[in-house]
Amino acid sequence: MNQNGMLQVLMSTYNGAQYIEAQLDSILSQPYRPIHILIRDDGSSDNTLSILAKYEQMYPTLIKLIQGDNIGVIPSFWTLMQQANQESEYFCFCDQDDVWMPHKAQQAVQLLSDMERDSKSLYNQIPEFLVQNNYLTDRLPSLICTDTQLTDGELNPTAIWPGMPHLKPSFYNALIQNIAVGATVSFNRSALQLLVNTRKEVNIDCIQMHDWWAYLVISCFGKIHFVHSPSIYYRQHGGNAVGGEWTVYQKVKKKWNSFLKHKGDKKLLVKQAKEFKRIYGSSISDKEMTNQLNQFITSRNTIMDRIHYLRHCKLFRQSLTEQLLFRFLILVGYI
């Protein structure tokens, strides 16, 4: 089989010595070729760097290691996107402690390739500044994400998560909810260029997570596809930066912890949306998208303002419970 289109894996590591070898081995054993791995270590203090150096020496043409200071998950992945090889055709976000299923790379490339071919009629949605700078040819920015197979620390399966979205991926969903599990996300070169080759520098302090930002941006200007089958074994352990939840208790606990963490900064979703408008607002061609974005970021100081907003709001979360919660938080002025 003649396989074309280089796939570059973007991996951020931090104190991942316990599991990193299993993850690297699962990537390097993928049947799909060619695959290259760009790794940025975020200031590990354990044995992670020595393991990565060993693999870089073993596979000098396939693995490139960037040693960095401890700046955190979002800045680390943002640096990886900026340092990515824009001659590659496809890219994957990658966590250090999961394991790729054997079909992951091949499936990602095949789906993205099909989406590119199906989407050429939508080319006029691509921001003009990218077209003028010859960053894009005839491929619409495209992103796929998948379910995960949750496991314990020893890779014993526990559940499939997060499950198929009840509603189609959409910009109106992405403004207030992320359905793209970062470790499953793959995207094409046009998507990468859309994310990093912007006229204005993105203030990453305003974004919720790198995968959420990718879902938001590409849902506006490109195409999103969710695959309702797992592509990775998503290891759950005490060191996860972000973990899955599959029981009611875990879901409630995660949402409560998030509330406690951010209760002093209520407008995080609006903050991200405002940053999106600052970077991309002038390039949005869909008038209703622009209208919904502007309404969402406009201050609502009275209860009547909030009721009026909800009457015209098209934004949605994926379940009825979450949607009711979103509307309640609007009414009480939390969002």
C-alpha cells in the first residue's frame, strides 16, 4: 500500500517516566508511515528526559526533542504547534501516558483526507489573511476527535468515554463546551496554519485548553468529525492533567471541582470568546455566527437582559441537563 502524507505527533511530557515508553512504542509501531514525533518536555524532574534522549538516539530521523522550562500544559502544546513542521500534512496531539490503538494513525489520515476532498466547496470560509499569505491551497481546515477507552493505571479497560455527542459538532457548541478530547485530536495542515499563522498573537492566557481552542476555531472555519469508537487507551491515574469521567459521581465531582477552582473568575467562557473575536472576528463570513458571538460576549447586567439573550441564543451543550445548567448560569449572571 502506498501511504502518503507525513503525520507529525505533537507530544508534551512532564514527569512521565512511568508510562512514556509504552506510549512511544505504541506510536512507533503504527502501521502507517511516515510518522514523526515532536516532543517538548515541560521541565521534568524525574527520569523522563533520559528516556526521551534514549529514544531520540534510537530513532534520530523520527523523533525530535525540545527541552523546556515548566510553563504548563497549554503553553507547552502551543509551543509544539508553533514549532511543528508545516510541511507535514497531518498532526496529532498526544499525551505522555496513554497508548495508541494500532489503527489510530491510519484512521486519522484517511478520515482527514476524505474530509478535505468533501470540503473543497467550502473553501470560501477560510480567513482571507491565510489565503493572501499563501498558507492554504485547496484544503479546508479539518479536525477529527474520537472516543477513548478509559483504563486504570495498568491498562485494564473500564469504560468508553466521552461517548457520541447528542448533537453535531458546531461553532455554537464550541463557544460553551469542548467535545474534543485532546489526546484523540488529529488535524490537517490547513488547520494548523489557521491556528498559528494569525495576524495578531493569540493570548493563550485567555483560552481554556489547546484542544478546546482548536475545536472552536476549526468549527467556525472548517470541518469537525467525531468518531464514535476509541482510538487510544486513556490511562486514568493520579497524575493526569485532565481525566475522563464516566460515572454520575465522577461527573458531578469534576464539575464541582471546576466551579471551586474558577469561582473567582466567572466569565472564562466569555473571556475565550472575546479572544476568538479579537483574532478571527473580522474573518467570519457567516453572519449568524458573528451575531451569536457578539450576543454572547455582550454584558448582561439585568435579569431582563439575560432573558432577552436566552430567547435568541443558539448556543448549546450536548445534554439536556448541561443545557439547562448553561441557561441557569446565564440567568444568575455567572456566564
